[in-house]
Amino acid sequence: MSSSLQFGLLVFPRITQLDMTGPLQVFSSLPGAEVHLVWKRIEAVQSDTVLSILPTTTFADCPRLDVICVPGGYGTDDLMGDDEVLNFLRTQAAGAKFVTSVCTGSLVLAAARLLEGRKAATHWSAIDVLPVFGVTASRERVCIDGNRITGGGITAGIDLGLTVISELVDRRTAEAIQLRLEYNPAPPFNAGSPETAPADVLALLQERMKVAKARRLDLAKAAAARAS
Amino acid sequence: MSSSLQFGLLVFPRITQLDMTGPLQVFSSLPGAEVHLVWKRIEAVQSDTVLSILPTTTFADCPRLDVICVPGGYGTDDLMGDDEVLNFLRTQAAGAKFVTSVCTGSLVLAAARLLEGRKAATHWSAIDVLPVFGVTASRERVCIDGNRITGGGITAGIDLGLTVISELVDRRTAEAIQLRLEYNPAPPFNAGSPETAPADVLALLQERMKVAKARRLDLAKAAAARAS
């Protein structure tokens, strides 16, 4: 139906698949929703896991989206400087009801100048990157600033998806989806944020991420300099 | 490396993709893990969303798994009576360290007689089906009974994945994965279980699921009768 709500999730090489598959499940649970997986070409992209993802439409063929969602992952390093991607996002954002992201997807929205002067969430390891693009980093799980709704790292995509449905449709509809997905989380430990994780666990992750983090910051600075 | 831990997630038509992609992200975050998406043939299966999933190996080629995980979804209706699937699970279960499921995946393990006399979790809408196979239904988020670890509905797959890593490796390793995935959930509402959802939301879902629920129970009874 032409009156269906149109959701588009960007997919790309080295996407963190759960950043995308979380909100995908939420959006797809909305009766009558049409959901698109969008990339440059109809050609499988390899996620950060063994899952390969086949786009359902291309930038050229994608309908006007009511909700656009940019997931994160190491692949966002390249997207920050990719004009084809940034132009697609800018064009869709102009007509969208909500422009959203999960994890480091907000860095791509920022590189497209879609978050300038606003606040946004991202993965905890990337909060130093947002200010490079003139964006105020938020440590909220889901950050709402006008029609920009951005989520924290990876698993925040589920919280983001439910928030988007609530804002776009209504709370009861979002609650019905939450119940269907039995989203009643019970993490076995309390290590899900740098503020609560044991110090040695945090130090281990920081050490593992050090090289990738420095590279990401350099690429963001180059992208910001090019765009200004 | 032959010493890597081998994880296998069953994929199948009409799988609820988040049942699989949640634990997939957790298992894939374990350094050195080898993760397989297993089905009868190397041929894309359509999930309950627009995401199609390409298996990485077949029942015939799958290595001996340390952890086998059966996700849920409406497709499990057919799997309960599918000898090729049930035989694969029985063979793998004999050598596995942990036999696990998410959501209605436990109905398939039950149909394979891998949960007989045990307790197990499943989606809240399917708790009446487990006793058909001589299994005690548990309302725990993650239910551990010996080396059988079963999760509740859909999103419970993330909690299940972290629990499996903690049991299989150690708690610190699971905590590092939790931090990496920023699994610090903050549902915007408290409607994630029948016990906490507003009564009208629960009634709406029960009405929507009624036909599918009755069909599932009939198929389970037929599968149980055939096997006994």
C-alpha cells in the first residue's frame, strides 16, 4: 500500500549486524510496515559476523522513507568519507519523519551534517568522535533531539526501535511490540557500560580497541575537514 | 584452528531473525570462536522479516559443535515433525558441550527428545506446548538444566548467549562481550512480559496469536504422538 510507513535500514560491508537486526525486528513487527535494507547495489554485504546481508533495494530505487536508520560497525569508518552514502542520507533526511542511528551510525549522520549543533548518542568507545563534527555527545541510551533519534552501542538498537515506534505511532503499539518480542531483558551481569563494568574488563576492551579507535578519530577529522 | 570452539546456529525458513542474530553477535564476539549457520542445504532461507539468511554449512558438512543453538519463530512448527532436522540435532547433541535454544527453538529440542524430563524456557505464548513433550515449562529468562540452556522469547537470545559464554569459558570473558555490545538495556516501557504488560496490550496480542497458537499445539501433539 502507498500509505504504509516506509522504514529504511542502511546496510554496508563490516556492519555490526545486531545494530541493524535489532531495530529490523522491531520495525518489522509494526503491522503494515514496509522495511527496506538499502545499499548502493543489490549485492550481499558481509557483516562483522558470518552473516551476509542481501540489500532489498538500492539508493536509486529506494522509496521516500518515513524512518531512516543507520546502524554502526567498523564499516562506518569508510562511510564517513563516502559522498554517495552521505548524499543519499541527506536527500532522504529532507523528507523523513525520523532520522535515526544505532552505535557508530551516528558518526555517519554527523559526517553528513545531519546532526550539527545537536546532541546524539553513539557507542561508548566513540563519544570523542561526535564533537569533531560539531555534535554534542550524549551518554543516554536513546537520545532524542527534534526528529533525530540516536541510540548507544549495538544492543541499544532495540530500545531505539521501540522509542521510534512510540514517537511515530503511539505508546500502546510500541508496548505490543515489546511484549511480542518478550523484551524483558535480564543481563546475567552488570558489565554493559564503562560505568558499571569491572575495571579490568574495561581496561581489556580499551586495549583491544585502541588501534581501531585512533584510526576512527583520524578518519573523522579528515571527513570533517573535507566537508567544511 | 581445530582447537577453536565451534558454535552452530540452526537457520530455517520463517525463523525469527533476532532469535538467531542476538546469540550470533554474542558468540561471534568470543575471540577465536568459529560460528556456523546450519541448514539442510546452502540456500538462502527467508526469515520472518525482509532479511534472508544464507547458511554457511549443511547438516552433512557441519563439524562437531561445542554449542548448538536452535532459534525460534513460526518455522519451528514444521521443524517439530522434520526427521532430518531432529536427527541432526540428536547427533550433534550427543557430542556437544551445550545444547541451547531461544524462544520456540526449545519446542524443536523437545520434539527431538533432548529435553525429556527436564525444565526449559520458551516464548511466553508457547509455555503450554512444552508439557506435550514431557518437559516442564519454566518462566525463567534463561533456564539451565544440566548442559541444556534454553532462553525465553526472541530478545532472550542475548541473555542466553552471555550465559552460555560464562558457562563455557568464564564470567570475565562474558562480561567483556557484554561491555563491547553495550548491553545495558533500557526498555522505554515495562511491557516485555505478560506479567507486566498493560491488560489491553496482552489481550491484543493473545487475540492476534490465537490461530497460530492453536495450530502450534496441534502440531506438537502430532509430533509427540508420532515419536512415542
